[in-house]
Amino acid sequence: MYHSAIWDEPLLNELEENKKEKYVLKTVLPDALQRKRLIDIPHLDETQVIRHFFHLSQMNYGIESGIYPLGSCTMKYNPKICEEISHWEGFAMLHPYQDETTAQGTLRIMYELEQMLCEITGMDHFSLQPAAGAQGEFTGLLITRAYHEYNKDFNRDEVILPDTSHGTNPASAAMAGYNVIEIPSTKEGTVDIEMLKKVLSDKTACFMLTNPNTLGIFESEITEIARLVHKAGALLYYDGANMNAIMGKARPGDMGFDIVHLNLHKTFSTPHGGGGPGSGPVGVKKNLERFLPIPRIVKKQNTYSFNYAYSDSIGKIKATYGNVSVILKAYIYILLMGGDGLKETSEIAVLNANYMKKKLIDSNLYQLPYGTLRKHEFVISCEHLRSTKGIRAVDVAKRLLDYGLHPPTVYFPLIVKEALMIEPTESESKKTLDVYIDTLLRIAQEDPSLVKDAPHNTVVQRIDEIGAVKNPILTWNQLEKTKEQAT
Amino acid sequence: MQFIPNSPLKKTMLNELKLHDINDLFSDIPQEIKIDNLRLQPGRHQQEVEGHMRTIAKQNKSFCEMPSFIGGGFKPHYIPSAVKSIISRSEFYTAYTPYQPETSQGFLQAIFEYQSIIAELTGMDISNASLYDGATALGEAGLMCTRITKKKTFVIPENISWEKKSIITNYTKGAGITVKQVAYDAKTGTINLEELKKTIDDDTAGFYLENPNFFGVFEDEVEEIHSILQKNQSLFVVGIDPISLGICKSPGEYGADIVIGEGKSLGNPLDFGGSTLGIFACKNEFLRQIPGRIIGMTKDHLGKRAFCMTMQTREQHIRREKATSNICTNEGLCMLAAATYLAWLGGKGLHELSTRNFEQAQKLRKKIIEIPGFSTVFSGVHFNEFVLRCPDAVKVHHHLLQQGMQGGLLLEQWYPKLKNCMLFGLTEVHTDESIERLVSLLKEVD
């Protein structure tokens, strides 16, 4: 069982008596700009810096520590070979503006990855520029706007999405200037087609959908949804966060989606880095190609180059060409897996999720709202535990930490009360899944007070998050001020 | 399969689910959209893939084989092994966003330290936990100025990269913000104050000043700019190169409200332009309007110091369409590299590094303008990048390339006025030999 190290690790500026030597700054700039005071970053020896951050690393759970079943996050194993190759000088020491004839290798990788993603999703063209899923969404919505404006259709200021959508969907739509219309899901947990018909109009710019949705349910009416959306003159947007469920089984392009974003840091195994860097490529159908961000990569007689000559393009969404180090790792991953391996990936990811789901609901300790078949993730409810024993989803999550296991996503999607959203991925063995299931069942039967006070075995115990909001301490200078005020 | 432990257990597990075939799990996908296979190559052995990647890597010319002197905001810097070692700790690099603070204290503390250092560096009160890059940080700053002032015009200088201009337009268009440009002074390369006075008015939400600017020139009339903005109750957004802050005043000292910048130079490799690190810091009074994640210090229920994500009601996973930004995944590991790098350097180390960058560029510029035909374009004081006019920039570029060297960035395509101009950039990693070689190659061009 995983036990984190517990260090009472001081802040960097508390590590040593600050060696405030007298140091005279060299004057090189005009007086209006010359820095006169040395920047107050402590002067530490390399040994101290390494030990400090090493201690911090030992108080952090990663995918190599154990199962990390955050729903909609696809926390799968990150192959070592991808990491190693991405650090090679031949890739890492390349300047974004160096002459493109001297960067043919990386351009080739980007070009070929675009082709591979087209095949996986059934789209016609891709751009690798967006830095993360949410930026992919934003890009897709800028493309949506450009498309309607190109068609002299200036009236469309609404984006429709279901109430199960990821928080980034409405946030991206709002940022792109759209009014957000959220439609409730049916009793089956899927898109309410009658409701969709009612809200679709000549004001609809697009409908954003995740398929399978965040409950892990495949939207079987997808072709009808696509027909309705297109009939209204709107576009259909695919949030690719859940692509790990259907590779080699079905493709958004064939379902009728016009725009797709993928998360290379989910489906294609690049590490999350504690919250990035990610990569959120955007794919479109042929009729939207002209709007993709520039530059595009083109291939002529085995030579690759950047092409900026797309006058209808939305322009730039991120500096340079995307998070290339992430792009590189995803490319290597796809080569390793191949078409057969990606299909196997989705099959086992779905098998693992359904296996866990069955064992958990057979116990009757947790409930599964909506139908039974799931794809790569499923959402169970702790509502029964709450009403009978006062144990909430957050308590179960914290108690899992005591058993050295990373909790699932909690309280999402919002339509499920006391939700635990579990995505085991294909990376976990049956034995690990069994341990996780048994632990969840055990927690449900434990003394409620033990669960409600959890965690007990972690670096810190349950954290006062409300206090953090009431009295924000966001830097070590603010900490000093708080201390001064207290004395 | 190499990364799918349950592959051999497919049958056993299906039996437990009372299913016979794996396809039973996909019966909810309508037949007409089902596919049998992906038309990709079959999976390959790691060893074979490694060989393939070696072949591809040879089609690139890295900085090590082909020294380059390109400016434009991205430049190679020395990365200490200590930084590489820390960001290679898989507890860090394979972790998710720290949603469960009790098991993510290490990363959370590191982010808190990053925020502290960035605040100190920029002279601001607070910093977020990173945005995608410097250019999108500008986009977010533009939006934030309008949220704060309720005014709908954002002003940018002409002397920033074309990429930033496109990105700020894309980011602010949805909010109905008009982006206006102010010309630079053709002589100094800095912002034209008269033009600025004419452009900034009551409707201006904010003005962005890049310091040093895209031409590498330090903007020295910062006090005057600050007072123009104050008069119009417009916010002052300053873009920085963090390395330059070792010698240059922090923007907080000259009145900035928001400070942004590209932080890639802090311990992150070039990587053909990505992954990047968006720095975003501001005054404490704007805390509730800041985009992206923020980490706070608090206590656990036994009173022990603890860290967690805070002020989350600004964020998309809570506020959905009312969030301050759509950002979720940011640039966590690049931020960690920056924190480790700056801790490794210390304040003194950063000052020395910054000085060295400044002096290297002064030295190179002096050597090049001694060559007949090469001349200075801007009189302003520059940091580690500078613009020079060449006899024939394209010819220079190709001559250098033939000789295995990459010269400055050709500026004419983005700034038609700057015909035959090149933007050079160099740092502490450029050796005397490579500098001498560049100079002697430039002399060869006729």
C-alpha cells in the first residue's frame, strides 16, 4: 500500500538564514530602468535546492505511484520511451523560427501526426496549435464563428450544450462571445432530442457534445442529433476528452461531427505534468479547413513547410505551433500502439470500467443512476450512504487516500447527487481494480466517523479550504504580512 | 500489448460480466457508424520505434549542430541538470492537476513558491499558477482589463510580435473589445509617446507595453506612460522577459497593474517553440478577476500548514460560463521547471545571468556594425536582442545557412518598413567561437 513520505518541509525562503550578503548590483541600464535592489530569491546551494524539491516530490502522488481513476481525465501510464526521446537534443534544441529546411524531422512528425489523428477521428484536417483541451474548444468556437460569418450568417449567437458537459465547454463558449443554452438530459442520461429540437434555431451557432458523455454513456441517437443540428444550419462540436472509449470502434467524423478536439495528454498518454503542458489539437471537416489556425504544415515532394497563406484563417491561437514536446510524445505513442493497439486500448478501457461498475453496484452500497452499459467511465452515487450514514462522496474520496489510493472525480457531472466518477483506463491490472473495488466497499461499511474525518494517514489531514478563501495567503510575502499583523 | 495488463484476461473478465464477446460492450454504438479497424500501421516494438525516431531526429539541425542567433522572444538558455532532475521526478510529471490536496502537497507547495518568486520578480502582489504562454497571457490580460474597468478598448503597441496581435484579437473579440495599435518611434524603437497620448482616452480599459519590446529595446519612458494611463483610469499591463528583470526594474516599481510574460526561458528547452509558460501576475486588488488556478496556504484541521487550490469560484469547473477564463490544464511542469531554476539561480545568480545576456548582445552588436554595410536601426538601449539592417538580409540568411549557421529573424515579412532588417538574439550559451564565426561569415557576404 502506498504511503507518502511526510516531511515538514519549510518554504524555500525558510530553508536557511537568508544569506543577505552585501552585494552591489552592476549598473548597466539608464537610471529610469536600472534595478537597484537585489531580487529577494534566497541564495541556496544546489544540494539544498535538490533536497527541497526532492522532498516535495515525495509528497505527491503520480500515475507511477498507483491507480489514478479521475473520471474524464484518462490518467493512463506514460511510456518511458516517449519521455526519453522527447529530451533528445535533435528535438529539444530546435528554435521555432529557424529555417524550416533545418527542421524537417519535427515538421514531418507534426504532419504525420495530423494524418494519424484524421484517421482516428474521421476528420479531414487537423491543427496541432491549441495548448490544451479548453483551448481546442475555444479554437473550435472561433472556427464556428468564422464559418457563419463567411456565410454572411451573423445572427447566430447561441451555443447549446447538455447539462452533463465539462465546465470548459460553457466557459469556452462564453469566452468566444456566445450565449450558452444548457439543456437537461433525459431519464436515460442522454441528450433530450425533443428539448434539442425546441432550442435549435437560426440563432444556434453550434451544439457541443461529448460522446460517450460524462456519465460514460454512448449517445446512440447521435446521427439523428447530427441531422437536426445541421438542418438548423448549425455545426456539431465534439469534445474529445472521452475519445479513449471508442478508438477503432467508431469515429466522430462518421457520426456527423464537424469540429473535434482531442486531448493528447489524455487519450494519447502524454503526462499531465501536474496540470500541463497539454495539447488540444483541433480537427475539422473539409468545408471548415480554410478557417484553421495558421501556419498549416504542407508536404510537397517529401519536403515539409509552413504555409501562412490562408486568408480566411482565424489566425493564431497560441504562440508558435503548439506544445511540440507533447505532440512528439503522442506521435511516438501512436507508433508504438498502432491501429490494432489503439483499438485494444479502448476495448480494455471499456472492459475495465464495466467490470468495476458491475462489482460496485452488485454490492448495493453504491447506486448507478441511468442505464447499465457504460463506456470507459461510469458515475456512481453515494446518495444512499449519505442518507443512511451521513457519508458523502467527498468523505469516501478522502478515506480512499488513507488506503493509498487516488480518489475518482467527485461531484461531477452535476446531475448526479454525491457523484463518484470513475475512469480506470486500460493501464490498470485486474488485481488493482479488485483492490480498488474492495476498498470502496469496505469504506461504505466502516464506522462513519472514521470516514467523515478522513484522511488520517496523509501528509496533512483534511484541509481548511474555506479558510484559504477567507484569508488568502498566496505568496511568502503575504505570509510574512499575516504574521506581522498577528503580532 | 505493452501497456495493457488486462489484455490476456479479456475472456475471464468478460465471463464475470456474463458477456461472450468484447463487442458486446459496444452494442450501444449504431451499426452504421461502427468501424472494424483503424487504417494505421500495426503497433511496433519500442526498439524499432526508437530507431525510426533517430532517423527523424537526423532530419533536424539542433542548436548544437547549427548555432543560431535568432531573436523574436525565444532563445536557448543553459538548463542546469538539477532542474532536469527535479522535473524528471515522476511523482511530479505524471500527476494530474492537484484536485486532491492531501495527496498533492508537494506540487502545491512548489506552485506556492513559484507564485511567491514571480510576485517578487515582477513587483506584483500575486501570481497565478501559469497560463499557456506569454501571448495567451496577453489575451487574458486584455479580457481582465475589461472585466475590471467595464471599458471596451484595449491598446497594444505596434512593436510586438504579429503572433501576439493575432492572439489578442482572437481572445478579446468575443467580449466585444476593440484592439487599437500605437506606432513606435522609428528612431528609438520605443513607443511613440505622442501617438500614445492621442490613442489613450476615457474608453481605454488597458494598455500593453512590452519591456524589452519585440525589437529587444527597453522602453524607458515608463513613468510618463504610467501617468498617461492613470489620467484616463486605464490599466497598465506590462510584458516582461523574466531574464531581463535581473538588471531591469520590476514593472511594479513603475506602476504596472498586471504583468505577463513568456517564462519558457526559465529552465525549459526550446522544443521548437513549445511547451511554453505563461506568466501572469497582478495587484492584490484584482484577485477575484484573475484567470487560471491559484494556490493558497491554509491549515489542516489539526492546525498543520497545508496548501490547496483556492478562489476556485472564478474557475470553469465551478462557475462554467461565468468563469473568468476557460483555462483548465495549464503549464504545470514548465512552471515547476521555472521555480526550480530560479531557486537554483537565486537573486544574485539571476542578476549575473541577466548582466551577462546584456553584455553578450552589446558585444555582438558592436562587432557587427563595424562590418561595412551593417547598421543600427534603433537607438534605444537593448537587452539580449537587437535589430540591424543588412545589405541584403535574404542573402545573408542563406549564406549563413549554407555555412551551418542560423542568423537573425528576417523582419520584413512582418514589418514591411523594416526592409533588410534582421532581429538577432543571443544569451549566455553563445560561445565566443560562435560569435567570432558569425562575424567572419557576415564579412564574407557581398
